[in-house]
Amino acid sequence: MVEEKLPAARILVAAIMPVRSRATETTAKGVEEEIRSAKFQLVRSVVAKGEPQFIQQLVSNVSNDNEADVIVLVGGTGFGPNDRTCEALDSFVERRIEGFAEAYRRLLADEFALETRAL
């Protein structure tokens, strides 16, 4: 039996920033490095404003154009008034995985766990 090699996942990284943030930029760069080291294909990285309509437009365009298989959104997931990434993605979610957010936060188990929300 010949093993068929699957193509590497195409990934787009988006730094979501209502205002310019060095922390978000640094985190996004770290994600990009991890993607490259894991031998995935980094399609591109972008910066998007933290307004829900911009996040939704980004996700719609990338999906409709079949630009990437995965979209990694960094930023805008905290509890502050400008952190609206999760709410912006609500319209794209058909089914929720109950308990996923809690399991994800447990997995993080570091100083960012309280600042991160998961769908």
C-alpha cells in the first residue's frame, strides 16, 4: 500500500487589534513561527481592526476565495470593551462544542488563561 502524502494545511494568521498592540503583534509573530516550524503553509499574515464588521469581512473573504484552510485569529478575545472577536464570529458558528472553552483554558494553564475566551 502506497502512503499518500496530504498537502500541508494553508493557514492565514490575522492579528486583531482595535488599537495597535505590541503584545498582539508579538503573539502573532510567534504563531507564524510555530506554523512554519510545523511545516504548514503560511498563506499570509494580516492585521485587522477589532471592529466586528472587519473581522467578519476578513473571515468571509478568506472563506469565499478558498484562500486558506485555517484562519488563526490573535487578539480581541479578552474581556475588555474593545475585545469583540468572539462576538464577531458568532454568526459563522453552526454548532458549539460544549465544554471546549473550559478545556481550552485549562490547557493554557498560564497567565493568559483568564484573558482568553474561546468559542
